[in-house]
Amino acid sequence: MRRLKAVLPALVVLYAYRASAQHSGPATPREQLLDTDKEWAQAATTGDLERIVSYWTDDAVIYAPGEAPVAGKEAIRAYVGASLKIPGFAIRWTPTRAEVSASGDLGYTIGTNALTLPAAQGGSTTVEGRYVTVWRKERDGRWRCVIDSWNPAPPTPPPSRK
């Protein structure tokens, strides 16, 4: 019995290791794309302009609500750089879904986002929204965003009265 008590924990650890090894193969293209969007979201919190901009293709276009399209990496760099200089500016997003084409070179992600900006009366305001990004796998094997678009989420309806 003592021997069984000594061996049992080792068997449990071995079984858990084998089970995780069976499921830890290479990530699927969908998982890779979702991970890339998550990495980009994390990069956006650093304020590192070049790191943030590196996730767009050279020919990318941003479609921001109520603004003219921002086309090309240099224009995007200027747009993001100006945004990062706004006192109190912050952006965060959470990808919730990714899909990849059968050819494996195009995909999209969707999710929720929040943009914080200074309010006109002082303080700040946060606009909750949703986004869609179209991605292209580049020659270097990295996923990069080619179309970036978002809009504010619709207002939450008031609770219904019964």
C-alpha cells in the first residue's frame, strides 16, 4: 500500500503530461492569427510606435468612424503617433474570433474595443466598440493587418418595464 501511495502521484503527473503533449501540436492558422491579434493588442498598451505599426502591411488602410481613410504605413504611422501624443489616450481590444481562408493567406478577426480620450469638460471618456480586421500572411510568414475598421457599439437599451 505504501508503494502504491508513492507511485500514484508520479502516474498522475505522467498521465497529465502525456495528455497535454497529445493536444500541444503546432497551432492552427486560425490560432496563430488570433494569437497575433492578441499580441498586437498587448503591443498597443506599450506606446511603442514602431512595434504597434509593425502589425500593419505597407498598403494597409484604416477606416475609423467619421474620419477619412488612412492609407499606407507612413500615413498610419503619423496617425498612430499623433494619437499616442494625446494626453489620456488609450486603446484596448479583445479579439473574440478569427477565421482563415482555405488558402491560408487571408483571414479576419473580430472583437470588442475601447477607446479612451480626453473629454471636452475635462477628465476622460471611453467609447466601447467593436472591430473587424482583415489580415494577410506576408512573405516572411507573419500575419499583418491590411484593413482595420471599427465603430462604436450601439447604446445599451434601458431595462424593460413589466
